[in-house]
Amino acid sequence: MLRCLTAGESHGRGIIAILEGMPAGIKIDVAVVDRELKRRQSGFGRGKRMQIENDLAQLVSGLKNGLTLGSPLTLLILNKDFSIERLPKVLNPRPGHADLAGLLKYGFSDARSVLERASARSTVATVGVGAVCKIFLNNFGIKISSRVLSVGGENTAEGIKEKITEAIRNKDTVGGIFEVIARGAPCGLGSYAQADRRLDGRLAQALMSIPGIKAVEIGLGSGYGISFGSEVHDAIYYKNGKGYFRKTNNAGGIEGGISNGQDIVLRACMKPISTLLDPLDSVNIASKKHALASTERSDICVVEAAGVVAESACAYILADAILEKFGGDNLSDIKNSYQGYLKRIR
Ligand code: EPS
């Protein structure tokens, strides 16, 4: 079983992740991790911070000669903008951000103490860990990708670009919907036996926990709510040599909390970033008088980057589910167990 803990503030020294439970013998190329970190930084509508940072991972524990040791892997990504002690106070909480609830919960008098950890900069850790999990999953032929489906209701490349340009011009922000697909996952990951073992629940939790995500769907998702059963359930067929197969995949690759061998298809909706350069009404927390919400350097649209983060979150869950089902301390042992299982269900 995998365990992961992350730490770090947006403008602190850096972001750290400790990943425990990866077996020994996985070849980790740090350049592959860095490539994923770069993908997270890209997309039209990113803010100036992405021009400052060049996120690179240092693997400071858990590796010898490029191979995992089975001991905890530590990833360290240093922040170039290490300015936490110099930044101004944030006194007018931003609607939509963690500012106000965080201030009240922790008893702070400056929302900077909230936003430094609440910032989506923490997703650097998600992606670093996800990259390691993707490398592990590659050994089992599992590949995860994502794509933007729409931004601000627009779904063509041109329309999306125009929508983001409009948000930039209006000092506004814009959200959207993206899809994550995991191909090559075997039938049998997760279980219906207990709520916390259901693969759909675990994936939904992982995606919903990404900053800014407000809705998650699996397969046809809310489309099920407007259909008859006969129209949407994926009929089962069998052919010698091919085994069981389906002609549709409305279930998004998961039935009864278990992967069914089809592509795992997830969609998520990201709200518009809550830092607005033309701010909404708020209240100054010192005077309790009306004020416009604080403004910070921020992004305009991060739907594409959120897709990369969601791929990573999905990779972590699938790696965990593979280890749970075929687990062992050594990659070869796990691969052998995996091959034996495939033989049985073929
Ligand atoms: C982010 C870094 C942050 C923000 C963004 C995500 O950098 P800064 O605050 O220095 O500009 O760009 O965080 C948010 C939008 C947020 O609401 O917290 C990153 O590395 O992804």
C-alpha cells in the first residue's frame, strides 16, 4: 500500500513529498519526473509565477543507481520565488479561496498564513509523486492522459483561446472541464467489499481534492440520470481468443467499485481561479468594513494544468490499487503475480 505526505508553502523554501510503499527495482529517470512538472506549468492562461519557476525535482532518498530501494522516496522541488517572509499581509479574503474559512479556523490575522499552504502550488508535489507512479504503472502497460474538453462553455481550440483572452482582457478568470483517461488497467482493481476500497470512490476523492475542483464524473456520469437502464448499461459479449468484451463504455471502466478492464474515464470541472484582478466585495478582517477582495499575482485559467494534476492523482490511486492486488516488495515479484492473474482471467 502506498502512503504519501507532502509539505511546503507556495513561497516557502520548496515543496516536498515523501512517497512510501513503492517496491524495489523500479528504474526512475528524474528527467521523466521533470517533464511532468513542466507539463503542469504549461497552458494558455497561466500567470507570471510560471515564468519565474522552472520546477525540477531532486530525488533525495529512496534511490540507488537510479533504482528504487523500497525505502521512502523523497522528492524536493525548490521554489525560486522564496519570499514568504517579505510578502504583504492579505486582509480582505477572496471569495472562493480558502482565505476566510482558513482565517477563522486557525485563528490567524493575516490570510497569507492560509493561502501559502492552500495555494495550488502544492500540486507540484502531486505531479512529482504522480510521475513516479506513472513510471511504476508503465511496467503494467497502464498509460494515463488528459485533455481539456471545454473552458467557459467553449469547446473548440479557437473558442477556448478566445474565452481565456476575454478573461485576461476583463481582469477575470475562467474555469472548465477536463477528462482523464487511464488505458490498460486490468479488470479487478478496487473492490465492492468495503466503501473505502471502491476504485470509483478512491478516484473521485483524489480528483475532488485537487484545488479548484467542484465536480467529478465517471464515464457517462450525470448522463445516467437522464437515461433508461436499457440505453446506458454496457452489454456483455464473449469471443474465443478475445474473451469478454463490451461495445460501449458508459461505465467509464468501473462497475461495482472494480475496474472492468475497459478504459477508466474520468471528468472533472474546475471552477474559475478565485483571485480576481477586478475583485469582488469582501470585508477587511481588521476593521470589519466593506473592502474589495485582496488581489495577488495569479493565473487566469489552469484547466489544462489541472488535467495534468488529475492524471497524477489518478496514477497514485491506480498504483496503490495495483500494489494492493499484486503487492510485493520487488517489482519482478509483482509483475509475476500480475502475469499469473492475467493468465487466470483470460
Ligand atoms: C501556482 C503558484 C501560485 C499561483 C497559483 C498556482 O503562484 P503565485 O501565487 O506566486 O502567483 O500562480 O495558485 C493559485 C492560483 C491559488 O489560488 O492558490 C502553481 O505553482 O501552480
